[in-house]
Amino acid sequence: MKIKILAGDFIKGEYDVFFGSASRFGSGEIQLEGNIDSLEIVTEENKKKIAGTLGAGVVGGLLFGPLGVLGGWLVGGKKKEVTFICILKDGKKFLGITKNKNYQKLLALSF
């Protein structure tokens, strides 16, 4: 899973989270599992990805004609992103953004 750090006590950028640690090439690791003091959602947004929307429109058009194109555009390419604040037990904190399903995984790491 990936998280993007927007601000805080760590270098900004995209981090890969594996086995309870977030790492970014050249900037070390952030231990998350067992080290999260609190997580708080700041915003939740629905985003549309252009490529997914266009692809769903094309497939809908091929299968169902003009109405399929419209339906594909309405349904395709949706994703939900969560902006959150993470405070670690050592007092360090960061503002991050990730997909909703990844936020759920971060919640699990906090227990």
C-alpha cells in the first residue's frame, strides 16, 4: 500500500508500507505497527480517474451503445481518498493522504 506524506516531521513524498513500516527510497523508515498513537480523518474525497472513466465509457459503448457510454462515464474510474493526521507514540506526526482501503489498513496497524 502507498501513502503520501504532505507535511509533518518526515520528508514529503510517497511512501510504500510493508510489514508495518513506511519507507521512501533514500529517507529511511517510519515504524507504524504498534507505534501509532492516533489517526484522525481530516477529509474524505471521491475522485474520478480520467483513464478509468474513459475506459469504462468505451467498454459500455461497445456493449450497450450510446447509453452504455453514458453509464460507463458515470460509474468508471471512481476512487475514494482520505486525508489524515497520524501521531506516533514518540510525538512525531504527519499529514498524509491515501486510498480509503489503505486507511483501514493503517487503522489495523494502530492496534
